[in-house]
Amino acid sequence: MSILKSIKGLIACVGLATLVSSCSYNTMVEKDEGVKKAWSQVENVYQRRADLIPNLVETVKGYAAHEQGTLESVVEARAKATSMTIDPSNLDEESLAKFQQAQSQLGGALSRLLAVQENYPDLKANETFRDLMTQLEGTENRIAVERKKFNDAAGDYNTYIRMFPKNITAMIFGFKSKPYFQADEGAQKAPSVKF
């Protein structure tokens, strides 16, 4: 009898494993890992931007020492943005919104810093400053690309776990939807250009 119970137990385990795999559990895990990987790339490019900022601030300091408030706001915003971390396993709307807000504050501070260059022609001509600006511009483009890739991965994952009968497997195993990057508030309005 015990051998028969063992065989039945083995058959039940194999049947359950087959059922789970046919319900796309493994694909859900794969897509979830894809979202985590895309998130890591987003963090990577934001870190690249954060790494450029101290050099940019030091370069500007030499030319615009009395712009101390602007420089301090950039340093403060950078510190806040780099201290904000998100565990991609627990990515939710609230944590992504906080992360995005910290990054937006840094972007705003950088914009004010870049406006300083208009008042200092020698700064604009400085080779180090120009190189840093080129790298920063490239990094901002990378950020946009990686955010799009993250949204694509999150969309693919979210669509997959919501489809029937996969949604049942997702519910059983705790797969939850991932949030998306959203445009910053007011981003839909084109900036006005005045001459």
C-alpha cells in the first residue's frame, strides 16, 4: 500500500508540475526578471547622470562662485536622487512616483545650473564644461531610451499576467502588475520660446 501511495504522490507531483508549467508560470518568472533587468538599466543610466554632476558643479564653481545657491540645490537634489532606491521585486506605483519625483527635482536643479552658463561666456567656452554637457545630454537621451524599454518590459509582463487563464496562475503565485514611468506633470505643455 505504501508503494502505491508513493506512486500516486509522485504522479500528483508530476501532474501539478505539468499543470503549473502549462499555465505559464515559467514564462511569468522570465518576464518578471525582464522587468527587473530593465529597471536595473534605468538605475544604471540615472547613476551615470549622478556621477557626472559633481564634475559639472566643480567646473561651474570656478566661473560662477556667487551662484552658490544654484550649485547647492544641484548637490542637494543629487544626494536625494541617489539615496532613493527601489527593490525591483517590490516595484509599485508609490515607490516609482517617489523615485520619479526625486529624479525630476534633480532635473530641475540641473536646468537652473545650465541656465547659469548663459551669464558666463568663458564657462561656455571651457572645454571641460562642453565635454561634460555633451556627456550629460547623451545620458539624458539614454535615460529616455531605458525608461521606454522599462515601460515596454512592464507592459509585456502586465499584459501576459492579465490574460486568461494565465491570470489565475498569476493570482495563485502572487504575480502583480508593474507600474509604468509617467510623464512629469506639465510635460504635455510645450515650453514657450520668446525672442
